[in-house]
Amino acid sequence: MAYIERRQLEQRDKSGRTRSVVRYKVRYRDAAGKPHSETKRRLVDAERRKAEIELDVGSGLWRDPRRGEIRLEKWAAEWIQTRHDLRLTTRTRLDITLKVQVLPRFGTTPLVRITNAAVRSWVAEMTAAGLSPSTIRKAVFALRQCLDAAIADNRLAINPAISVPLPSEPLKPPRFLSQSQVEQLVDAMPDKYKAMVLVGAYAGLRWGEAAGLTRASIAFTLTRYGGLFEDGSEAAVDRLDTLLGGGSKDSHNVLQMDTRKLR
């Protein structure tokens, strides 16, 4: 149980006179039995804090407020080393974003002193400085992830980087090549890249799937069906059912391609 200790202290005021002041120290122990204390100027504040502490300790929600006093730069250095779930390139980009955008603004700030208003002002400063929406969003996401980890480690109660308005990234209109343009591109490519261009243009694969495609992962089945050429005339057209290896050993994609595109 927490209790309040009344303390009378002697302090010097600005005029140099010594006067007696009263302070109220809230003493308590955490779930592990470790003693803690907090000092308040008014009795009503001490009583309110005592009730909060007893509720939090009893429900298991209490956290040591001193754990949030660590500076962001120190916490970020510890946190980035634990991101073993990220690929090396992804973790490197995240580390660069922290060092270039996040830490210059909040590096020396204790975690508990980073506020939502401060993050909003930071976003406004980056926008005014001409940074791209993509760069700003990546910076805020990096800070948000770092502070999420601080919450999981009982250093923060809430994440101040949440509910922050971010600039939207303008969508670039998609550009599609005509068949003649694809053929021109193929003719201009070295022989070893011609198949890659054709797969990218007509197979509908994501880049990771296309880049990892090998001859061993393709099964060809030729059938015939009635179809239309581009000029509208009916003809029998070869259909190529291509079975392509997907993202794992057990997954696959089935694609239908007109073999005229491959000739």
C-alpha cells in the first residue's frame, strides 16, 4: 500500500530569507517490492497520486516513470539492433531515416517529453522545408515504430506519434505500353533481357516473382481455342497455360498468355 509522508523543509527565497515549506512525499513499492517515491507540493495532489498508484499497482498497469526518461537517441540505438525481423536493406533504410530526419529533432529529448503537439510541429517543419510527402511519412512511421517498442517495454503509456496528420502522396497515373511499343523495347534490349521484358509486359507478375522466375518453375501446356485477332477476324489461336512458382514452395500462379506475344 502507498502512504503519504509530510515533510517540512527550510528553503531560501529570492530575497535570501529562509522560510519553512511543506512537501508531501508519496511512498510505495512496486509489484517486485522495489521502493519508490514521488514528491508533491500540495496534499490534494499527493492523495490523488496515491490513489492512482494503488490502482495501477493492484491491476498490474503500473510502470516506473523513470524508465521513460531515457533519451530517444539512446533508446533508438538499442531498438534498431533488435529488429532482426527486418531484411538488412530494410533495417539500413530505417536506420538512415532515424539518423537523418528523426534524431536531429528528437534525439536529445526524453521519451516521456515527446508530445503529440511536438510531432505535429515537426511534420509542419519538414513540409515547409520542402521534403517530399514520402520522406515525411517514412520519418513519422520510423518514430512511431520506435515509440511502439517503448510502450511494449513499459517506458511509455501512449504513443505521441499516433493521430498525426500526414501529407498524402500524389498518385502517379499509370503508363501502359502498346504492343508495338513493347516490341520496340524488346528489339532494343540485349538478348539475355528480352524474355524478362516479355514476361513483365504480358505475364502480370510482380517484380519479385519475375526476378525469381527460372525455366525449371515453368510448365507449358498448349491447347487450341477459337479467338479473335486484333482486327476482329476469327482464328484458332494457341493458348499458353503457364504454371509459375510463387512466393513459397507450395504456392503457384496460373497465367494464360497468347503465344503470339512470344513469337
